[in-house]
Amino acid sequence: MRVLQFVSTLNRNSGVMRVLMNYYYKIDRDKVQFDFLYFVKSDDSYQDEIIALGGNVYFVSKPSISFHSLKELHHFFQQHGREYIWLHNHESYLTVLLYPLAKHFGISDVIVHAHLTKYSDKLLSAIRNAILCAPLKILPVKKMACSQAAADFLYGKKQPVYILRNLVDCQQYVYDAERRKKLRCALGLQDSFVVGHVGRFQKQKNHRFLIELFAVFYQEHPDSRLLLVGDGSLESEIQNMVQEKQLESVVFFVGAQKDITSYLSAMDVFLLPSLFEGLPMVALEAQANGLECILADTITEEVALSEKVQFCSLKDKKGWLNWLRKKKMNFGYDRQLSEPVKETMDLSSEARKLERYYMQIL
């Protein structure tokens, strides 16, 4: 069985792609194979890995109601539609364009997958997406979501939704003392208390809150450092903010990184003050690394798979500061995962469930 995964990009920094690839590595590819259709090109993509795993990769212009776009989509589904039983769509707002083409050209069923709890952090995009997603409540599509919060947001409550949990391979992110020592030495962080964050520089990730919080904490604890992993359109704006607060020497911008495990291992605590999320992969990766985490209460509590996670309101900056103070005072904790946590994060078991979901249509 071949499943067509429709995504915006194959970029390695895409949370959606990290979820899909985690399942793709674990799924029985003798039973189920993934192909990918996408519309945003990237230099750092999963394309070579997908092909090595037996998948195909196709590119189209970003779908829209323009004649050129509709013609391109029509041509793709005319040529390839009958190769697939499922279209698994991760760009829910584009379902109204994809659904009729998929059904017309022989794809048995369409899955719509909810990944977020907000349409967009841009007003016009949010309005557009809300309008385009409205038909999802009545279209005969299969509904899937990364969390119950994302499901309730996109489809409304009391809708039958399959929750495909965002999970990571724990072994891939396990804490590594040697990698920690090596990276902290390279960055000059040997004797520092390292506050860490991983995320793209975009409004959703709320870096401004992070910088304001750290600026206060640093005044109290001058041996503290802030490690920011990621890139994005707002990076220069955040760098300017750091300069204005005269924190250039203690805030480290290291860009997007493939070896996330080393950077997580180098951190002492992990902060995620996002304005909205579906179920953030990076929070799972941080937990798999054994990090103590504080997350904004805008993030679903479904992401907390270990006892090392705490939620706090973005309106309660003192609460965040008190948590940091407490962790610094009592620093030094076990980074190994307990067996119950490992079982909760069992990706192989969830991959078998996904196989059965796809196979039900046969």
C-alpha cells in the first residue's frame, strides 16, 4: 500500500516532517510505503532519506485557485492518483482543493491531519485558513490529529478523530555526558548554568518573552547563559533585542542544527514559551533527553510524558523566574528516563497502530 503524504516542505526543521519521518523509520515498509508531495523547496531536506527508504518525492507549486496551480495539481493526480489508496493531508486549509481531485482520480479516501491549535499567527492568514477549513466539519474525510486539543480546535468537539501521537525515538535523544562536555567546552559554557530553547524564529515561538525573562534572570545569576537553537525570519530582530539589552556575550545563537542531541545534552533546563502549538516535537525530544522543562500553558498538557515537565502562564513571568531559580539552586538531577516514561514514549507500538489504520481500507 502506498500512502501519499501531502506536506508544505521536506525541511528537516519542520515539526510535521520530523513526526512523519519518525513513523516512516519504524513502520513496516513491506506493508505500507510513503510518497511525499510538497510545495516549498529546501536545501536541507529529507529527500535523499525518503528515496533510500523506498519512497517517491514530488514537487508542485503552492496550491491556489489560479489556473496554473489547478492545472498542475490536476496533472499530478491524473498521472499518479491511482497509485494511492490514501491521501494523508497535513495542510488542512488546502483540503477543499485536494479532496475533489483525489476522489476524482481514484484515491479511495482522504485523511486530514490537525497539527496546531491556531490557524496562524498572522491575522489575514488566520482568517483565510478559518474560511478554508470550515468545510472540514461536513466533508466526508477521515479526521486525524496530533492531540485532542488540536482535534477539538480544527474539527470541533464530539467528532470521531484518530489521535496519532507525536512521538520520538527515545534512543536517538538520550542524554550523552561526553557530547555535553565536548559542546560546552567548544562554546565556552563549562561552568555555566545553561537555559536552552529549540525553535524557529517566528512569532509563534515567542522569543521576545524568552529574552525578557532571561535578562532578569541573568542579573541575578551572572553565570547563566541562554542557548538558542534554530533559525528563521525573526532571528535578526531577536538579535537586535539581545544587543539592546547588552546580552550579546551570554546569549548564543547557534542556528539550525542536525545534532539536536548534543545541544539538548549541553542544556541544564529547557524553556518553551510558545503562543500556540499542536503537540510540539521539541518538548518530547527534551523530555527524551531527561531535561527539566517549563512550558507555556498555551501548550496542551498531553505533551507531558514525564514528571519533569511544568506548565506556567505567559502572564506569570514571576512564576517562570521562580522555577528557574529553584532549578538553579537544586541543580544536578538524573537525566535517565524511567521505564514507565520509556513505555509511554514507545514509537514502535504507535507505528503498528498506524499500519493497522491504513490497512483497514483493504
